Amino acid sequence: MDYIRTSLRRLEVILGRTGHIRCIDGSVIRLDFERGHYVGTFYAPDMRIKAQARGSRARVHSIVLGWR
């Protein structure tokens, strides 16, 4: 559980200002809060949506951590 908490804090720091992370291959991971739910979206380099997760903060963050 401590690993998850530490990872969540690091992810929040990275996402803190812009809400997104640009990966080395040009893909983008974006985190938003919409209508009371967290939404994580994983975009391919050509900006097509590859995956999307919606739900609680902990659920979405754990899924987003697996997208790297």
C-alpha cells in the first residue's frame, strides 16, 4: 500500500500543473476531473485515444500508472 501511495503522490506532482504527461514515444497521458469522477485518457502519438479509465481517484491513478 505504501508503494501505491508514493506512486500516487509522484503522479500528482507530475500532473499537477498541466494535467498531462508526454511520454518519450510522443503519446500523452491526461488526467481530468469531470462530473464528480476522475478520468484518465491515454492518447497515441497521433492523438487517437488508446485507453480511458473513469472512476475514483485511487482506481484511475492505479490504472494510469500501468499505462507507462
